[in-house]
Amino acid sequence: MKLHKFLKIESIEEIRKYKLLHPATIFIFDFNKQKKEVDAFLRNKNFVTIRTDKKNNLYFCPCDLRCPRSRARQSIKEFISKGYVVILQRYIPIRKDRKVSGNILILKNYILVELMGKGPLTWLNRNGKIEEQIKFKKRNLKEIEHFGKRLIKRGELTDILKLVKNVPNYKILEFTLMTEGYYFWQIKNDETAKKLE
């Protein structure tokens, strides 16, 4: 099946294209045809994250961010029966071992970072909860503006920015930094960002 117009799936594929770390993920279009793949993915996991996608859907798609393995197969079948493609992912706890979650906006000459502490990114993206905001020069990653309290060591953030500074302009990347490392969740275009240059 072509992935074109599945916005979340395209986003995950773009993250992979830039070789950015993302939780282990498989896409499920037909449960019966992919049953072995699903079973292999579920093996040795107590919980998984189930997200969904639908062609051209700009609105909310249902999800189960902490689905027990015992319920996963049935949930997958139900979502597919309603016309969704299932995005099955390794479960990453929302609070445990998280340092920060945030967004990185790539501009032509700058990189803007918005951070919040532990918790789901929806607090930042839907509720506007920002605890730290930083502006960097893109060329040398020098910090030029700062607002809010310092949530993490600057070196940890700089290491992440080195990975994304060559991502094309006017993209937003959602990420989480954990004690075990970082994960990128989505990458999206933001043409309105040109006004921020």
C-alpha cells in the first residue's frame, strides 16, 4: 500500500530518512496478512503504544498510548475495521526516565527550541505549556536568547541539535530526551515559520 497522504506514517518515514532515533515501529494495514509480524513485535513486551492514521486526516486519530499486550491484537483489529492504519510502537513511559519533551523548529538562520518537563507532548502542543524557550544560531549552535528555567544541561541539547541542524528549513521536530537517550516522534512542515526569521 502506498503511504502517500498518511500524514503520521509519512512523518515517521521522514524521521527514518534523516536517521533520527525513533521507537521501534511497524505499520499494520491488514491484520490477517501481517499476523506473524505483529506477533513477533509483541513478543517479550508487557505494553505497546498503538497510534492510528487515516488518509488525509488532519484531525485526531484514536490511540492507546499504553496498551497491554493481552489487548493489543483485539485493539489493532478494531482500529483496522474502522478504516485506520495502525502504527504499533514500542511503549515509552510518559513520565518514567524522561528528562524533557519538546519541539525543535528549523529556520534558515536559527533553531528555536521549546521545552517542557516530564509529561506528554500534548501538554506543549495542545495546551501551550512551555517551561523553557531557547533560540540558537544555526551555523554554530550558539545560544542567543533564553526564556524560562533551565531544564537540562546545554550540552545534552546541543548534541540533539547537531543531529537536526541539516534537516530542511521550516520543519518542526517533536522529541523526548530520556535517561537512555532521545526519541523523535514526528516531523512536520511549518511554512508560517518564515515569519520568524
